Amino acid sequence: MTKSWPSRRSTPTVRKGDLREQQILDAAEDLLTTTGYADMTVADIAESVGITRAALYFYFGSKQEVLTALVARTVQVLRDRAAGAARDQTRPVDEAIGAALERTAELWRDHGPVMRMAVDLASTVPAIDELWSEAAEVSIDAMADVLRRAGVPTGTAPGDAPGLARALCWMIERTFYQASKISPDAIADAKLTCETVWRQVAVR
């Protein structure tokens, strides 16, 4: 398995598993919750890990590199779950929709600050935009497959499965983004709302 985020001491082909890098990313994720990405500094991250700023720069060249790596780590979980769902062709459509949105809700509960940061920074940080957009495409493909299994036509018209899946994907992102700023209960409500919308779209 190859590494999916940048670091100063490695190339994208170096194997994952460096404990210190994971500790740095864990610390950055904690600081997102307490401090926010705008106010977080490299010194804050280094202090949380118990290393010097110079030592942190051995792994990452800037705060932006740390944040990009954090997005990459979270996005990989999203991609893996979406890909796993796409491979499960035996689950009834109604169950597939519920399971997909439960996975989505879990990600927003566990990594809401990271995912909101990804949305916020995608317009100004190309690397984060690429990561987030690629993950969205994986989700869109999986959602389109569920819609096709429900009988929605495959095609390029706005009302066909790919177009509807794309609209659903971005609607779901924005709904969970807002809910994750409020509470876990709001995320649970968002899940139910998105389930209702997706099922209504799937009904023909």
C-alpha cells in the first residue's frame, strides 16, 4: 500500500506506517476541534506531539502539508468504504441506501472538523481540492450504481443515474457539513433526511 499524502522525508511510493507521522496527524486533528485550522500553528502541533518544530519539519514542510495529509488520511477511509459498498451488489437497494448514509454519518461524527476543513480549503489549496474531488467521484459512482439497480436509467441526461447521483452527493455533503457543526443528534437527523431524499429519487 502506498502513501497518499506528502511529507518531506518521503515520496508517494514510500510505505505507510510511520508512527511519528500518525502522531502528528492525530495531534493536528485534535487541534482542529479545539483551535481551528486558521489559528493552529506548526508550533502547536509540535508541542502536542512532544517534539520540536525542527523535528516536525523533518516529516512535513508546512502546516498546509500537515493539513493536506490529514485530509488524505480521512479521504482514504471514505474511498475505501465507498468502494466496498460498490462491490456489494447483493444488498437490496433500500438497505444499500441506509448503509451508505450510516457510513457517511459515522465519518462526519468521527472526522467532522477534518471534512469541514477539506470543504473550506478546497477552493484555495489545489492538493486538497484534488483529494476531495476524487473522493466525491468514487461516492458518485457508487451512488449511481445504487440508482441504476433501482431502475433509474443509465445515460447522460440530467435525470439519469449519473446526473442524479452527482446532485445527491453534493446535497449530502452540504447537509452533513452544516449538521456536523451543531451536534451528533443533528448528524443523525441529517442522515434520515438524506435517506428520504435518496429513496424518493430512486423511486420510479
